[in-house]
Amino acid sequence: SNMIKVAVVGGEGIGPEVTDQSHRILKWFSARRSIPVALREAQYGLIPYLATGKVLPDDTVEAMEEADAILWGATGGPETTEVPPAARKAGSLLSLRSKYDLYANLRPIVANPALADSAPLKAPVLKDVDFIIIRELTSGIYFGEPRGIETLPDGQRRGFNTQQYTTSQIRRVARTAFELARTRKGRVCSVDKANVLETSVLWREEVTALHQAEFSDVELTHLYVDNAAMQIVRAPSQFDVMVTCNIFGDILSDCAAMASGSLGMLPSVSLGPPDRLGRRKALYEPVHGSAPDIAGKGIANPLGSILSVAMMLRITLNRPDDATLLEKAVDTALAAGARTADIAEPGAKRLSTQEMGDAVLNAL
Amino acid sequence: SNMIKVAVVGGEGIGPEVTDQSHRILKWFSARRSIPVALREAQYGLIPYLATGKVLPDDTVEAMEEADAILWGATGGPETTEVPPAARKAGSLLSLRSKYDLYANLRPIVANPALADSAPLKAPVLKDVDFIIIRELTSGIYFGEPRGIETLPDGQRRGFNTQQYTTSQIRRVARTAFELARTRKGRVCSVDKANVLETSVLWREEVTALHQAEFSDVELTHLYVDNAAMQIVRAPSQFDVMVTCNIFGDILSDCAAMASGSLGMLPSVSLGPPDRLGRRKALYEPVHGSAPDIAGKGIANPLGSILSVAMMLRITLNRPDDATLLEKAVDTALAAGARTADIAEPGAKRLSTQEMGDAVLNAL
Ligand SMILES: CC(C)[C@H](C(=O)O)[C@@H](O)C(=O)O
Ligand SMILES: CC(C)[C@H](C(=O)O)[C@@H](O)C(=O)O
């Protein structure tokens, strides 16, 4: 069929609450803007575990398997301790990233002028911040072998992990970065630690080689990861597309989060390899986690999840105008003063998760 | 003799310029506050390389070997390319850290109220920021074996590094953190990635075990490194002592740098194991590097190096009152408007490196 299949998996903690709102918005676009999506809801976490012994039951696996895009909430709620580690691991986010080979994780960082007051960074620093971190997501130290904890002859223990990258793992994520830069300001900054790590020496060489071979129209610069962390705080508007390995991307994207005012604002997508037609399996999710401390209270910020739907409109659904429409609606809601707790100034009115969803829908 | 031996090694890039100023100040304390230090200057870098074939000539090795403390500038000037990589590596900062087993790297982050205008962070965020990052410096992914780049059967290349920690490597740096916390606000935050890495699982277990066995009077919390990066930008005043592994400490200390207004403001010390009397070999250096772009211009900020002398007064020279005297002199100079280029507001007068040294000396 011509329907584009989307699996909606709210998951745990605040995941279901925020996904409820982004799901509503996706349905609005489907109905009002005639987008041919087939939505299928599926469960993840403690509830299916109690019923089936799996956090990721067969029905959910099937829904995700057939989906072109997955709208994902969060994993690891307050109930985490009720699921044994082995059962949790079997269906973990890391194993899903690996299973679907979702190697390119895109995390846009955009400073909204309406939130300049609530951000810890000063307004001049936030001016024109609009960049995107592309984090390699299926290799590096997250997945490298050997790994483990061993007991040494003298009774001490030794923990070890392997950071590793191959030519093709580096090149394919760098390709995503260069291609994306061509649709933006045409600049890629590659981040590594080539003054210390061989993995980074190879990273730099391969990114440079691909650049010279196919993307010399794009501007390429390199930064060491420590300097990149500082520059992200000092002058984030200098960046357009940043590409880096799994662990550096994990740290740098949180380091950058405050430029958008709150972790709750940040969307993301993780993309798999393109098929013959250039289509890529995609998992859309807010950058924030399950936030057990506020789960169930209805106060979480749904904008990270809602803006992930905007990314879905742009990438999987190929509706750039609708993506822009949704992003503008979020801007309008914020400019009108809509604030969840995480982005509210002291004393200001705080909307519930649902009310923030309403505010965006009303602005559409 | 009862003299405390200090080797002064300015090194390369802006290293000699900034060290000239901290050296002057150390001499002031030696003379005016009767501190029994024997200062020995030694060279590092291109100049000795051209004369002897070594960036770290025998005379410098001897000076550092016999020293209780080393006042270090920076390595890697614009002349870097004139020294072959092998010769450079033989005398690198990494090999020195390793040779003297300088496993505990202390990086204080203090927000100076006088600099609130020039910092990218807002004044409310900067209020009461005074914490110290303790970075493990001689193990982890910086030194782990195996490491390298290999060619695979299919012609691709693979880069690999090993992140590793043993029980004793973790415990000794955690001990430094707990002991330091006892002299401060009594709080340690240990940073890891225990939700992904076995090295971090072991790290967390060993830090916790040492805490329970010997330091239960200190408050211990744990953060994942991504969250720590965000919290450092969002609300840095929550921290007292932070302890973490080599690579995370490298990134987080640069991420934190902007809370002090500029990388140029940050001092550090790297400490070796205590001897029978509790004395530890110590290498004091500003956190900034050799900054080839401004080397030789006399505009670098010497305060990172000068505040490293304050750390030397407190730790190696056991003169806490003199340390405070020097820190207060820096505060006085800043409050009176003394600014090098990196911390000057647009249009404000910019002091040279030497003039900033003068300003601090005048305030003593
Ligand atoms: C939960 C954790 C394993 C995950 C990661 O480190 O990738 C998270 O921090 C993220 O950034 O998606
Ligand atoms: C120059 C480099 C090897 C060094 C490091 O990564 O340790 C530097 O960044 C530092 O923080 O001292």
C-alpha cells in the first residue's frame, strides 16, 4: 500500500504522557493535511512485561518491524526495579538501535527567542543558535568488544570497554552529515580526540577523505571534543552541522541542551541505512528520558516529542511545509506565553502536558 | 635541605609568556613571605630540540625529577610541525603524567562576580559557583591497551582504543576526592556512564565501597556523564567536588570553563601518590593550551597560571593564608577592572599579559 506506517510506542515514565500529545498532533496532520499514515499503537515496559514476560512483546516487535517510522516515548520508568535486568536488556533502546542499524542520530539545537529568559545562557549567546548534532549511534564504545569486568590474580578487579570504528561506520555517518549540510548552511564540524585516540585519528582521516572525494563544496572543520564542549557553551551559533562518535555525541548534545532552554524542548531522530529509494527506517524520540520523578503528574514538556513529529514530517513523510507549519505553531504557542514547568519563569503560569498540546494544536 | 624545589617550565606557545607572570609572583611570595623555595628554570620544546634533539632535554628532566612541584606552561606551539612526531611524543605531557604517576588532576571552577558580564552564562546561574573537578589522569582510554589502527581482510581500516580501570586506580582518585571534600562543603559527585559501560559500573561500585568503608561522613551522589554536562551548564553551583575518569574529566572541565568567564582563568594541579609524609609530587599548570594563534603577542591571560601558583601555595607549600592572599589579589585586580582580551567587554581597555601580572602584584 501507499500508506506510510508509523508505530507509536509511548513506553515508560513520562513517555506515554508526552507521546499522547505528539500522537494527537500527528493525527491532526494525517486528517487535516491528508497525509497517508497508518498509525499503530504498541506497548513497551512493565505492563507488557507482567502480561507476557517481555518488556517488548511480540506485538510491539511486529509493529516496529513493519513501520517506516517509530514515534518513541521513553524507557526506564519508576517501575524499572520491577523488571529483572536481563528482561529489560533484551528489549532495551540500545538493542533496538542496533537491531535496526539506526546509526545516524540527529539532534537539532535551536534557541527559541521566546525562551531566552528561561535559558541559563545569555541572550547574546543564544542569538541565531540553530545547529544539529549528528551522533553515530550503533558503534563506538557503546557496542565495542571485548568488554566486561574481570578479577585479576591479585584480587583486584578490572573493568574494560572497547572504543572502535571502521572505515564504513565512519563514512556512512559522515555522509549523512555532509548531505544534511548541503540542505542547510553548508558547514560540517567533525568532533574527535585525534590528539589522543587512534579511533579519532581514523575518524578524522576518513571524514576528510570522504569530504575530498565527494563533498568538497561543503566546508569541513575539525574540533577536539573538549574544545567543542566549551565552544557549544561559549558561542553555539558558530555551528551548522556537527558530527561525532557515539559517546561524544551523548555528552555534547546534553551540553548543548541548555541553548534551547530545556532538555524538554529537544527532538531527535535515529536513521538507518537508506534503501534503494533513499528511504530510511527512522525512530523519532524526544532527547529527554523517562524522568521518573515527574512521571504520571501530567507536567512534563511535550515539545521534545511534538518537535520530533515535525522532524518526521520533514524526513519520513516528506512534507517539509507541514514540518515548518508545526514548528511555527510551537513558536506561536511559546511567543504567546505557553510554558510547562521546565521552561517557566518563577511565578509564571505553568501549563500541564495536555494544555501545552492544546496550545500547539490551537496555533495550527 | 628544607628548601622546597620548584621547576619552572614555560614550554611553548603562550606558555612562556604566562609563566613569566606566575613566576614573578612566586618569587614575590618567596622573598616577601619568606617561603623557602628553590626555583629552577628549564626549557621545553623547539629550542632545546634544535640544540639537543629532544623537546625535553636531560637538564629539564633532571630539574623535574628532583622537583617537589613543577610550574608548567603549555606544549605545542606554532612551531609544532618543526619537531618530528616521535621526538614530540617522547617528551609529551601525557608521558610526563604517566612517568610521575600524576593520577589526580584538580581543576577548580570558580565564578568571579566581577566577570559575570563577560561570561556567556547568566549572572543568576553563576551565583556561588565554586567547585572542583577531579579528573583521573593516568589511566582510562588515554592509556589503555590494546590500541591502534588495523587493516581488515576486506581492506577497510579499524581504529580501536581500550577504556580501562582497576580497583586501585579508581579508589586512589576517589580517596583524593573524599579527602578534599572534607576540607570543603563535604559533597562528592561521582560521574560515570554506568548505564552503558562496564568500566563505569566498576567505577561506581568501587567509589561506593570506599565511601561506605571510610568516608560515610561525606555526601556521595552519582550522575551519568551526559546529565552532568547539562547540570554544569544549567546549575553549576550545585556542585562541590566532582570526580570522574580521564576522558569525561577532559570534556566536563572544558564544558565548565565558561562558568569562570574564560578558559584563560582556570588553574590546575596534577598530583602523584602521597609519600610517607603525605607529600605528593605536583605539576601545576593553567588548563588552557599553547594557543598558537596568539602566541608571542603578549595578550594571553596569565591568571590561569597565576591561580595555579595559588594552588601551589595551598598544596605543595602548605601556605593556605598566602594562597588566599593571592586569590584575593586576583579578585581585587578584576574588581578594579583589570581585563585581558579574553575577558574584556567590547570597548573596554585590554591589558597585556605583563600588565595583568603587574595588576595582581600591585594588589598584593
Ligand atoms: C539511556 C542511555 C543509554 C542513552 C544513551 O547514552 O545513548 C541516553 O543517554 C541517550 O542519549 O539516548
Ligand atoms: C592536550 C591534550 C592531550 C590534553 C588532554 O586531553 O588531557 C588537554 O586537553 C588537557 O586537558 O590537558
